Amino acid sequence: MAQSRRPSGRASFMVPGLVLLSAGLFGLVALPRLAPDPFVGKPARDFLLPRIDPKGGPSAGRLRLSDFQGKGVLLDFWASWCMPCRLQAPIVDRVAKAYASRGLVVIGVVSGDTAENAAAFLGENPVQYPSVLDEENETSRAFGVSGLPTLVAINPKGEIVALRQRVVSDKELTAIAEAVLADL
């Protein structure tokens, strides 16, 4: 007669633990991608923010989002202390350079950081697009930014067409840029 093996105390917790871990990962990774974003399809809120001078000098003026009405716009919310933002910056810069001639406007929005730290980061890691300082995080709140990096794509009609709160690959960002520029 065959002996019945009962799982040891440790093994009996392993299966339920793996199930809970899998469910948690699914909830964190997959569900946010399945749920519709409440900002997509809504008009982008205008802002007027001070530009950051990457050379650390005096402010380079102010930038208003509505000045780019009728163009495709990509907002890159970032901070110098954010490690994923450091990974995202060269990807955004490559897409900005590739699509500048087609009219894509890219604006970095520094959130939760100082102008000095952001300028130092930009001095060491130059990008082609301007960055502005969201001193009071009002713009970040207006766009639903809850983590960095966050990318917000706005079509020429001024509507938000995509919002990604994570590092986005070259391929995905290229597809977003194409979708934004499709209306031009």
C-alpha cells in the first residue's frame, strides 16, 4: 500500500504564499494597465511655470502649455533624485529628437525637486527639450501624477491621450508619439 505524504509545515504555506504573491503582482502590474485612466480624453490643464536653466544661471523665462495649442505635446514629469527618471530621460530625449521635425513638443516638468538640483542634473545629462519647475506640485496634481517618472501625451486638440506612470520603452514612447501626431 502506498504511503500518503502530507506536506511539511513549511511546504503547506508555500502554495498559498505563491498564490498571494502572484495575485499581488497582478494587482500592481496588470490591473493599472487594464483600468481606464480617468484623465485620458479630458482636456489638459494649462500651466505657466518657470523654465530651468541647465547652466545654473538665472531662470530662462516662463513656459505656458497653451502656447503649444495645435501641436502634439509630451510632458515628462521627473526629479533629479528619481532613479527611474534617470533611465527615462535618454529615451524621452531620443523620441524628442526623432519627432521634433514633425512638430512634437516635449516639456520636462520637474516635480518634488529644487531648481538647483534639476539644473545640475540637466547640466550633467543634457536633453534637447526644455524643463520647467513645478514648485508647488500643482501641475503634477492637475495631471494625476502619483509617481515618477510620469509621461502625459496631449494631442493637438489639447486632450490627454495617454498617461504612463512608469518607465516607458523606446518602442512604447514611439507609438505614443505617433498617436499624438496622427491628428496633425
